Amino acid sequence: MNIQLIDYTKNAAELLILSKNTRHLSQPNRFSDIIKMTNEEKESELHYVFGTIGSSLEFVNYVFLIQDVTRALTHQLVRHRVGTSFAQQSLRVSDASGFSYFIPDEIEEDQYQLAIYNSTMGTIQEGYRLLLQKGADVQDARGVLPTNICTNILLGINLRALSTLMETRLCVRAQGEFQQAALFMKDHVESVHPWAERVLLPSCVSKLYCPFKNFHECPIKNSNYHLTPDDSTTGKILNDWESVMKHRYSPQPKQSKGGMQ
């Protein structure tokens, strides 16, 4: 696995602040003024940004070149369809003769399983080669290729989408290969934008909530019972929400001279 951060939004923190100020002020700060803010002033502004709606995060983008990962991983990656773009190595036009493949740790640690695994991959490699030798089109011969064949993919993703990806792919439930890829991506982003750390976390850490109600083998969930509220808790929250909505409660700040406070 080789993951590189190819490109990213420059002045990203300042863009986040500008986005927030544009929503809140009738005359938003000039971008040049925001750039001149002290680090303490910027941190104060970012603290607010990360505690409100996530639309500002869509102004910050990253491009990753992800190499030598399995198509099993990329099949999962492309399910993140909002705020993302992809360009992947095509097996329809690319000759995959002598392809490399990924061996899961659990299989590699068992000699019997490993022997079967490698033997099967060898058979597929030979079958693919013979198909091409006999005149089969590459796009047809690819039908025999395995899910764990190694591939390359270019990923473009904004910070909001990346945060959502991390919520599930850093979870202990995620497949090990994808967990590792997510950790590499997280490290790369934090190396250029250290303040992004607070939104690159699994859901149980960032939201104190587990979205996988049917996953009972999680050691974190089993020692933090608030992550799996029972029906009575859900019912109370629902009742409170309905009560608030009946009174048309509005959390919006009042308009005052000079803009929204």
C-alpha cells in the first residue's frame, strides 16, 4: 500500500473562517484580513467552525494517489459518493498479466490457508495468460481476475466527505486494509492541516454515537454503554423533540445592527 497526498487546498483554515463569516456577517471580513489574524484568533474562529454546520468543510479539498491496494478496498471506497471524485486503473484496457495480489494477515499466518490461496492465485494468473494468448480481449479476460488483485486509484475528496469516511472506516468494524488506508490519509492531512484532527475520527469518538447497532463485538461499545442507547432512551429523546417542535422553538440568533451576532 502506497498513499500520497498529491494536492490540497492552500489557506484552508482561512477559507473555513471566511465561509463562516460570510454566513454570519452582512459585510464579511476581507480574505486578506483573515490571513493576517494571529494563530490564537484563527483557532478561536476554527473552534466555532467545527462546532456548527459542516458546509464550510466543503471548501477544503484533498487529492490522494492510492496505489497497490485491492479492488476489494476500492469497491468500498467508491461507495463514498458525495463530495468525491475517482479515476481508477481500468482492467478493461490494461493488461494485468502477472498481476500482484494482496494476502490478508489471517490467511498468511495459516500455512494451509496460505498454500491454497497462493495456488488459487497462480491458477488464475495462468488462466488469464492463456485467455490472452488464445486471442481473448483484455476486457473479456478480466472476468477471471480476483477481488484482491492490486490496483491504483486517484481520489479527490472534500474535508466534509473525508470526515464522514473516517467516521466509518476508522471504526474497529472496518476491514483491516481500509482501516490502514484511512489512517495513512488521516496522517497526511494532519501533516498539512493539524487543526483537521478534530473531524478525522471514528463516529464513537467524534459524535459519542455508534451507527452500527447490530455490531455487538466491539470492545469500545461494550465498555461505553451510552454508545448503544436502549429503546427507552430513544423514546425519551423523541418525546422531547416532539415537545420542542410543537412550541416552534427557534435557535436562530436575533438580528442586530451590524449583522448576525
